[in-house]
Amino acid sequence: MFSRARSMRPAPLAAAAAAVVAVCGLTGCSVDASKVKPVSKTFAYAGKSLNVTTHEVATKIVAADRKDIKVTRWFDAAAGTEHLTWVLRGDTLDIDAGCSGIALCDAKFKVEVPKGVAVSKDGDRILIGKG
């Protein structure tokens, strides 16, 4: 009386899982951001305070002898859809690096700010660089 429609979801999920297993076999499931060549970007900045939004990516923030903000990113991925962000809007530096879907990736950042700039990381005040 009632017909049962079969869901087609298991097949794509199984295919995605098989792809990850294949990638793991080729890479040994080894992603390590500290082993890749870093990429850097600088932002002109004349403000006295900076808000850094990290999206929970490992981020080291240091006061440095510079007049701009320098962001260095290490990123390694073996699977998944990458999303990489580093943008300065007003007094907010938004940085993110990761993967979505069935993913294998690793990321970390280093942010160098001018001495004398007060810094908040994800809403918590963390650094007041001495000038």
C-alpha cells in the first residue's frame, strides 16, 4: 500500500568518505600548517586600538616595531573546501582559515601590530603594546 522511496543520500556520503580515505592513503592524513611556507599580508593602520576576530584559529599576536599590521598565515589542507580570509575593516581585523565538508586542514596565524596599539582578540583585551 505504501511505497518506500529510497534515499539517495548514502551514496554521495559514501563517495565523499571514500575520497577522504583515498586522500588519507596518499597523504597519510598528515596536515601540519607549521611545515608549509607562510604567506604574509600587510595593512596600513593608524588607529590606537584593534579588534582581531580569529574564528578560533590558532593566532599569536605580538607588538612589533612597525607602523602597519603584518599578518602571516600558515595553511595546509588535504581535503575539503578551503575558506581563507584576512581583511581589515576600520578597527577590526578579520582572519580565518579552514575547510568545510569532509575536511583535513590545519592553520595558524601570527599578527604583528605596532607598539602602543591596544588589541582585543575575539572580544577579550589581550595586548597593549608598549611604545
